[in-house]
Amino acid sequence: MGKGAIKTDIFWLQNHWRNQWHQRYWKHIIESIRRTFASFTMAGRISLIGLLLIIFVAIFAPFVTMHEPSAISGSSLVPPGPEHILGTDELGMDIWSQICYGARMSLVIGLAVSLISGVGGGILGLLGGYMGGNWDKLLLRAIDITMALPSFPLLIVIAAFLNPNIVNVILVLVFLSWARPARIVRSSALSMKKQQYIISARLNGAGSSYIIRRHIMPEVLPILFVSILNIASYAIVAESGLAFLGLGDPTSKSWGMMLHYATSFRSIYFTPYWQWWLIPPLVALIFLLLCLAFVGRDMERVIDPKLRMGGRS
Amino acid sequence: MTPLLQINDLSVDYLTDENGGYFRATDRISLTLEKGEMLAVVGESGSGKTTLALSIMGLLPENVSVKGSIIFKGNDLNSMPEEDKDTIRWKEIAIVFQNSLEVLNPVMRVGDQICEPMIKHLHLEEDEAKKRSSELFGLVDLDPVWLEAYPHQLSGGMRQRALIAMALSCQPDILILDEVTSALDAFTKAKIADLLIRLQKDFGYSMILISHDISFLSSLTNRMMVMYAGRAMERGDTDKMIDHPLHPYTRGLINSTPGIFLYRDLWGIPGEAPEGEVPGCPFYSRCTQRIQQCKTSCPDLRPVDIEREVACHLGGVVTLLSASGMNYSYRMPDGKMLDAIKDVCLDISEGEVLAIVGQTGSGKSTLAHMLAGVMGSGFGEVLFKGNRMNGERYGSHYGGIQIVFQDPVNATSSRFTVLDAVKEPLDINNLERLDERIKLVKLALSSVGLPCSDEFLNQFCGSLSGGQRQRVALARALIMKPKLLIADEITSSLDVSTSANVLRLLKGLQNSQGFAMIYITHDLMIALKVADRIAIMERGRIIEIGNSHQVMLHPHEEATRKLVEAKTNRGGLIPGG
């Protein structure tokens, strides 16, 4: 695939964003997704399929499992077998079922945090970059402060003080991750509003809403999308980390909690239990993060020439 | 003192058929000619100049009806019987026709033809006439041996001299010269001009010089009348009229004349003179500043200044944009203010091309952006079409100001298709119906020389070349039918050939669509190619502004001189040539 083809794909992709705002050309959207997919590397394609698989499993968890995740469905610490595909934990709960339902937790956290901080931060950044002035200065300071905070230690402290339920975890993660998309969008909006074609449109009588909708959004959204993917990874890791440290919701089923319980089991490494109790959540977590990372990387590569174009004065 | 010749409201109609159909060749022309004066009558072919000359001579064909009066020495030539006219013709008023073989009888010797009017009108003997002929030939710098030659044996210049000698033979008071130099080469033309000046000085002839060649007339005459479609459009002092034409037609004529602007390309007036009678101003269809009134009523010559008259409802070329007291400063990193623009005043006339030339950092782009409204308001007073501009967007409707920027990559969004990019101004302002917009886009694209196939329309701007993108940006500006186009270094980032193409295209569009243009450039040579006027900017000030050839040939300011020299020395061009 030549460089030109990639370039066309970018325009396809961006055309796709633009058209979406006009609720038209679904055909083009499908086509642009196909083209984006076609420009992915093999790892990226596998990752995308893997990601879809995890999402599928999470959504249809009741249909792909035989036991309730919290039900004591067998004796404790049963090795994998026909009854329990991945065996059971010390309480006799099905591990496969916990993995499937745990995926929901990870995905919900990832999705919620990344969307809220991505969209929210994006809007803040857009306003700051486009409007400028004092609001922009304020935003910039806030971004600096947020970025300077040591996020994980702070996360542990906040999580320890707050009631460790899912909403609080999401809020804390959002608080710590909105700055990056805000900064990206702000700088992009800032450089874009000085573009001659935007000045031309403004001289032709275009208002702010038109310029944001028609010019800035389509330019910013793909970049924001990559940023959202990265935040999702970060949120999933952070949530698992908190849970692993025991700061998660003890009643919730998540991969982090599974790791927490498994590693809390005294001298698990001297027993064969770690093979089916510790490994599956670990592999699931690593697999999800790898999938996100590869998809993110490929998306970035697709958008990259455009980034370089935008960076040119 | 009564003038030697006075023409009042002279209208000449050529009757074209029995039913009273006619073609008006001259329409209410008035002029005066003082003794010893040289008057120029200028106009395109078909503007009625020759008819005017013929009617003064009383040589009009049968099928005409003449109104008005031609008063020569107190007598009206129009109402004079034919016999009396004969006494005046040649003796008092003589005409030199445009040189051609047809004017002279090919089977008669030149000498005999010159003797003929003297024998007829002055009743001289043949010998005496012959003697005078040789004198006349001496007067017009012809060797008397040529008296024995036949017309076809003489060169064009010699024939023209022979014709002048013939006209001079009866020592008339008034000499009418109809296109005497049109077919001659530059050298001969200059010789004839010298001859005419000498004759006028030595013998005090009054002359009416009829020509379309303004540069020839400018060296000879002190007063000029511009005719168009049988009407007088402008009248006044020759030099002033050339320097500062008031009527759009006069300006167009001057722009079409080589030798006035030495460096500029030639551009004719687009369109054709109207066929037959029009109710309004005859120049309406070709005028850049027409208003409704021009279509319905015809303007008369009206004085606008001492000895200056113009036939235009708007009083001549209108000032389109006038900016005064423009100031703009940037805050430097160390907190000091840097004056980017300092006390700049500037006027642009309708349909005019003004080039703003200056080095990088001289503030020319900033000025252009201020005029276009990029900076908002409050930096000076800008009047556009007589209305104060308060940072409104003058590009949001037809007939406003449009700007095209320097960088073609940035000029249009890479994400937009050509169609969307060009259509955008219409979309923003919700002008026209959707299908109409696409039609306008195609029209605009074809006017800038781009294909208007669906394939091209759906191409993304990002995949176009620099030259193509700059044209797309131009098309986008033109779709709003601007009255003023500001072109900010639009060719500086293109390669030589593409830049030349874009430049010619732009100037061609300017000429055919008649918008005014501010052309920002650092290249004096390019400015000289396109501009009517040049403004030189340095350190945020306009240090010199004037007609482009004057700025080039006679720069007042040291900086301008340096700019000119820098160009001419490198380019191997000798100034003042």
C-alpha cells in the first residue's frame, strides 16, 4: 500500500466524520471504515477483532457462561474441566464467568472515563483554543496543574478516602485524565483558527458554530479519537490497579479484583491454583490492553500524516 | 475672442433605409478650436471620429442628416450652400487622410496631384504651383525629385508626407489629420510628429488630430476629447487626462495603448461597442461601475474641474475604497510596541489595479488584512463604496471585498472537495438554490481555467497541486462577484511558470470582470506587469504612490530608487529607456 493510498484514506476518514455531521452518505461511512481497516497492520487487525470479541463477550456474558459469576457453583479451586472451563476460585465461583462479567467492568470504566474526559476535555479545549482570552489562560493553568499531579499515587489516596464504588472510580479517573485531550484539542483549534481558509470563511460571514462544526470538528475528531483510546487503556489499568491494591469495590466482579483475591491467597504460587485463577484475568487484561494499544497505534499512524500537515506553519 | 471653429451639438445620422432607419454616427458633439491650438480626438474605430472630421470638411455622403452647427469664422458651415463650402474646403480647412494608396490617384504623378488644389482654389499658374510644390516638399522633408513619382513608388511615410504637403498647399487655417500615423512605424511616426510640431510652431496652424493612438497624441496636443459610439465621453487637458483619466472608457483606452505604461502588459477593453441606438450610456455594457441609471439615461458632458468635462452619471471613475489613518501595532516579546502600519492612507478606484510593493516585513500583508477586515475594526477609517466599514464582513455578500492569501496549501481546506471549497461562501450565506450553486461553482472554475467535470469537483483540495489550489481559492473568491479583490502575494509560493499563468489569469479576470484589485507583492517587476498604480511600502508606511511607470522611471524616494535599481541591475534592464 503506497503513501498516496494512506493519504486518500485520511481524507476518506475525515470525510466520514464530516458527513456524519450531515447525517448523510452512510455508504461513505462504511466505506471509510473499510478503508481505515484496510490500512491497519496485521497486529492492528487482530487487535480490532480481539477488541470486538471482548466487547461481544462482555455484552453477551449470560449467554456464553453457564454459571453466575457470584454464585458458588462448585467446590472451591476446581481445576479447568468440562463443568468449569477455567475452574473455580477458593469460594467455588466459576472463573470463566468472572472473566466474562469482569470484562463488563473494565469496558464500562474504560468507555465511561474515556468518553467523559475525551468529550468533556475536548469541549473545554475547543472553547479555550477557539475563544482564547482569559478563559484560555485559565484552562491552560488547569491543564498544567492536572498534568503535573502524580496521577497514580493521587488516585490511591483519593480512592482510599472515597467510597470505592464504580461511580467514584470513574469520577476520579476522569478528573485525572481530561487534561490530555483538552490540551490536544486546544492546540489544534488554536493553530487551526489562524488557517487562511478559516479566515476566509470568517470573512465570508461564517459564524463560530459554522467554523467549529464544519472546519475544526472534522479536523480534531480523529486526533481526539486516538486520545480517547489511550485514555481507555489508562482507565482500565488504573481501575485494575486500584482493585488489585484492594481499593476497588469488593462486591464488584472485575479483573483487578480477581487478581487481588488470587494474589491475596496465601502461598498461591506453591499450589497449581495460580494456573487457572491468576493467569486468566492477567491474560485477559493484557490482551485487552494490547488490543487497545495496537488499535490506537494504527489509528495514530493513519492520522499521522495529517498531524504533520497540521503542524506545518 | 471667438474661437476659430466652434461645433455645437453636432449630430450626424446615416440613413440606412427609406423607412427612416438611421445610424447615429455622432451624437451632440460640441467642441471649440482656438487659433493655433492642437486638439486631439481619440476613440476606438467606429466611435465617429472620422464622421466628425468629414462633417467639418463638408464631405459627408448624401444619405446623412446633420443637426447642429459648425461655425467657422462666424459662418455656419452646415447651412452653407455647396459652392461656398468649396471656397472654404482646402483653402481654409484642409484634411490629411489616413495614408493609403486609395487616397492618391494611382495614375497621376504626386506632383500633379499637389498642384491640382492650388490651381483650382488659389488660381495659380501651373509653373507657380510646381514651384510651390517643391517648397512644400522641402517643408515636409521630402526631396522634390519625388514630385515626379507615382504614388505606389513612395513609401508609406513618404506618402503621408506628400498628403500633408497637399493639405498645406493652400495654407489653410485648420488642418484636420485623420489617423495620419496609424499605419506607420514608430520611427516614421516620431518624424511625422516632429514635422507637425514644427509646422504648428512656424506657421501657427490649428490642428485637429484624430487618432486612436494616445501616445502619439499626447506628445502633440494640449487638449483632448475622447469619443465613444458617437458621443464625447471626456474632454480636458491631454496630460492630465492621461495621468488621471476620469471616465472608465478613457482609462480603458489608455490601458490598451502601448507606450504609456512601458512595462505593463496590454489589456483591451472587454466587450464591443453597442450596435445601434441605446437609451442609456453607450458604454454601459462595458463599464465596471454601471448603475441602474446608466442603463436608462444617457449622461451629458459635465464639468468636473477647470477645463475638464466628463460624461458619466457618477462623475467619472468612482473611489471604491478609501482608507485613512490606518494604524496597527504588534506587541513585541519585550513588551514594546512595533508599528506594523503607521498612518496609512490609500484610495482605490473602481476597476483599478493597485500594487502594494515592499520588502518582507514592510507591513504590506498586514495592510491588506486590515482592509479585508481580518483584524476587525478600530485601526483606522475604511470607507467602502462610501459606507464606513466597522469590521463588518464585506465578503459576505455579492459585490464586496474578497481576499486570496499567499499560501496555496492553506488557502483551502484539504478535507474539502473542490466543489465544497468553492461553494462554501454561498453555503455560509445561503445564497442561491442548491442546484444553482453548483452551476455557479462550475462557472467560476471554468473562469479560472480549471476543469468542471464531476470527477474534478469531487476531488479533495489536498490532492491538488499548488497552482491548482490557488486557482480554486481564486474561484472561491470570484464566486462572490467581488468589487474589490485583495491578492496577497498569491504567486510567491508558486514556481515561475505556474506563477506567470496564475498572474495572467488573474489580470485577465480583473480586466474582463472589471473588479478593482489590490495586488500585494514584493516583486516590483510583477507589480509593473499588472498594476495601474503602485504604492511602495517601507516600515509600515506608504512612502510613494503613483502611476506605475512614474514610480518606475522617476522614483522620488531613495528607498524606491534602491528597489528599482536592485531589480533593474540584476534583471539587466535599463531604466528610463
